[in-house]
Amino acid sequence: MIKMTPDIPLSEALEQANRLNTEYIPVVASQQNDRFLGLLDCRAVHRQLSAEVLSRQQKADNISIG
């Protein structure tokens, strides 16, 4: 079963989810402690990253025009 801990970089978690073709990854306290902390919603992460890239691109466009 795939699971992640809070110390794993987001990029690594997303790569793992992509390899395993899953949208959600349970997040546990540590490798030794399976206390459930929450779920990483990979689709939501991708949406947020896309929105941030678009926002930064728009800011850069405004700087180059102004």
C-alpha cells in the first residue's frame, strides 16, 4: 500500500502517485507510526500548481508590458 509522510517532498509524492496511477495518497505520521494524518489529493495539487504558474506568468507579462 502506498503511503507518504509529511517530510517527503511534494514532487516525489506526485511522481509516486503518477507511477502507481492513483489520485489520493494517505499521509501518515512516520514510516514507523501509521497514525493517519490526512490525504494528499494529487488532482487538487496539480490544479493549484497550474493556477500558481498562470498567476506568475500573468505577473511577468505585466512587468514586461509596463
